[in-house]
Amino acid sequence: MLLCGAFAHAVAAAPLNAVQLENMQTGTTDWQQRLGGDIAVYGTQLAAAPGDAVALHVSTAYRYRIVVYRLGWYGGAGARQMLCLPACDGDEQGQAQRQPGPPPRAPLDPPIRAGWPVTDTVQTDPSWTSGYYLVEARLTTGPWAGRVATTFFILHQAPSTVFLPSRILVQVPVNTWEAYNSWGGRSLYDLTGPRMYRVSFQRPFGDFAQSPFWWEIQLVRFLEREGYDVSYQTDLDTDADPTSLLRHRLVVVAGHDEYWTKGIREAFDTAVAAGTNVAFMGANEGYWRVRYEDNGQTIFAYKSLYDPAPNLADKTAMFREIGSPECQLEGDQFQSLAPIPALLNYTVTRDGAADPWLAGTGLNPGDTLVGAVSREHDKVNPYPASCFHPGLKSLFHYDGHGVDQDGDATRFTAPSGARLFSSGSFQFNWLLDGWRSDGTIGPVPPTDPWHGVSEDPRVQQFMRNALDDLTRPAAPANLNVSVVGSTLSVSISNNDPRVRGFVAGIRAGGQWVVLCRRPGVFSCAVAGPPPGGPYVVGAFVVDQWGRRSTAAFTTFMRQR
């Protein structure tokens, strides 16, 4: 049932948001330089606020220049150049800074840190927009002139008493970038030797380090091309400030976010319980529990219940092993990995085709989303019982035919009214945008088809529909109507800190009439209708961004 007329009156159109204004700036394709040569770089920090100074550590025998870009849409160019050190139009160049290589380490030694001195400092401006910032250390002399080494920092949104937090928050999986990083010969995996229990952020990104140019940049380009009100922060930020998730309507988990602390998982559980919508735009999220050491500079992961921590809840093992399976939060979860050398496809399910999120997409039951499924993918898992979510549906399904695990993209509604979507796949984002690494600025993913997957307008429309719903508050809970004497009272329950008020109306004589608009209050009392009925009362809530929920309804009779 829809509410119409004055009752469903929309708020005035909002001014352009920060991302829309940012992407009106002039972009450049010059950021796609070729990696390699005798140069390496890392930053002291991956998470920063506008106005922070980001220290860099460069090692090379040649002269170089630092160039910083913000990644986004920018009319398709993909990035905007923010600054150069030294100045981009000058002859001055950075001095050669040859630093020592990584020290040899036994498998279980303390983490490998580069330990290089600070060579350059990027002074961010308070006006810079939240986002992914690419740092290139670009050689200007020597046989590899023009080649670059890269690192990144993520600028989170600055707190403000004037501007609202962004409607959408993207969590960037820097923990997983580092977990796979084998610079110095060690990572949390046995890719280049026995695995470590500890890895440090204080080193360049080397072999096998996860790259935002694999699973994340397509999502960023889509969100910014569409003009969504979005900001970004890292896993580290979420752990440091768990309440940050509660400042946004939708939290998007980007790419391969496999390594979470206990604090990150609890932040998501709390946010969902308070009505925060979540979209998991990847797979294998929140799989390993880790903890930070050295003020967030080191990740510790024993990756086993043999972790010497005495309490089960404190062990750095799989979340499912310590009583918090991922599907309890996400609806589906990672099961296994099969190296099948072919494109893996989703098929539209019958339930999915009937879902409102597929309206206008042209997708029908049995239609194929080519290449949407990555090697690592998630599936619906009804066990344990705590993973059962009433109303959970698979929108898209991959049939592994007994050779591979099945896969699912799912959605469900939590008891709080929060809606949760899981794409179940890293490659789902490849259908949102057509950018692909050509092996210059970012490596091609080592095991997955890359150029055989194209952006799909049907999936883009699906995502627009999904985001339209996920950026709205939940429908009012516990709509209560009572008539005492000549007074009609209407009230709702609300525990969502972002909801600013509600609107209630009554259908009388075939038309809707507004009963009350109450900012900051969740009940009202007005003159009641004449005896008789039945009458239908509806109500919706409005949040701090001016988005209104779907409506809740109740029917009553007024006695004489």
C-alpha cells in the first residue's frame, strides 16, 4: 500500500554532496603509470583525517617525485591529482634515498618492519574529500625513469557540526591488504615461506599484497559516478571508533575484508541492531579474528584455536570457531576455494526475479550474470541455527555441481528493520564498472579471469534499486493507535539515533489525510474520526538526511 498526496510529500531536494562536488573537478588519466624499477615506498599510516600529515618512506638510488591522486570517477578519468612533492611544474626532485633491505627473520620472529626514516611528508588539506588516495613515488632519473612505486592512504570524513555525516560509509579492507603482503618474505600465509603470526603495516606492499585495483576500484567508480553521498574509512578506523558506523545509514564493506578484530565485529552487530543497513560487496568477510598490537601498527593472527589466549572469545581463530559465525551477521558465508579455470556465473533465482530490487533491470528467472562469481565465494549456510534469518532469500545463485561449493547473493531484514545484502563474490563489482588493470599501475589478480567480465547495465540498475532501499530508514516499529473519547493517539517505537521524526496519516473517504508531522517526537494526539470505520492509519519516519522510510499501517474501528 502506498501513501500519496500530502501524506507522502517529499522533502526539498538536497544540495550537491561532497562527492558530487569533488567529481566536478578536472580529472586525469596520468595516474596509471607503470610499476617497477629501483624504487619502493610505504606510508606511516593508512588511515588519516583531512588536515593530517602523512609521512612517507622512500628507498631508491635515483631521484624521484611524489605525486598524490584521489581515486574516483572524474568524468571517467578515474583520479584527480592533488599535489606533487616537489612542485609538479618545477625542476627540483627528491634526493636519492637508498634504504636497507628487509632483515632476515625466522618464521615466528617479531614482524618484519622496513624501519626506514621519513623522507617526505604529504600535508593533506582540511578541504580534501574523503576517499582513496594513491601515492606514487615516481622515478625522474636513471634507467627506469617514469616507473613508480605506490602506496595508499584512506582519508575519512572530518567530523563537523555544520555538515551531516555521509549517508553511505565504505569500509576499506586494509587488514587484508597487509595479511597477504609478503614484502620481506613473510606474510600471514605460506606463500613465500613459513607464515608469520604477526605482520606489520610499516613496510611497502610487496608480493601477493591485496590491491584496491582488484576488487574495490570498480565499486568506488560506480558510487562516485552515480553521485552517492559516500565517505570512506579503514578497518583500523572502525576498530578505533566503533560508533562511527552509527553515524551513517548504510555501511558498505568493500572487496576482500577477511580479517576483523573483535571490535570490528561488535561494531557491526551493534550497528545492525540499531537499524544500520549493510552491504557486503565482496566475499569471505569477517572470517579470521585478529587483534592489533603496537597501537594498530601490527596485526596478530595465530589462526588456530591453539592460540594461547585462555578465553575462547579472545583466540585469533575463525569467527565461526569462537561462537560468532559470519553468516550470523551476513546471511551467507565463505565455505571453500576451488581453482576452476573458467568464468563462474550467477543465475537469477525465481525469488530474486520477483524481488523489488530487480524492478526495471530486465532480469528474469534463469538469466545469467557472466563472470559475477569469484573463486572465493559465499553461500547460504543454514547451520548453525543462529545463522537462520527469517525471510532470507538468494537473489542470484551459482551451482557448483558438486565440484565447487555453491554460491549465493542474498538479502534479508534483521529484527531491527536493518536490511543486509551480500554479493557473495569479489567479482560482482566488476559488473558495476568496466575499469580493468592492464598490469601497469596495479597487478592483475593472480587466479581469476579479468578481461572476460564486462560491466552489466542490468546489474547496475539492480544496484541502484538496492542502494535506494538501503539508504532509507526502516519502517516504523510497533505502530500503535488508540481512541479515547474524541482523541486519536498514534505512536511508534524508535531506537534509531538517525531518525528525526515521523509523519502519520489516516485514510478517510478514500483519501489520505495527514494527522501529524512530528520532528523529534514519536507520538501525537489529534481529534479522532467519526464513529465507524474501518480506518487505516499509516506512518513513516524521516531521518536526518531527509530520507523517509516505507510506511507501516494498522486498521481500527471507532466505536460509538
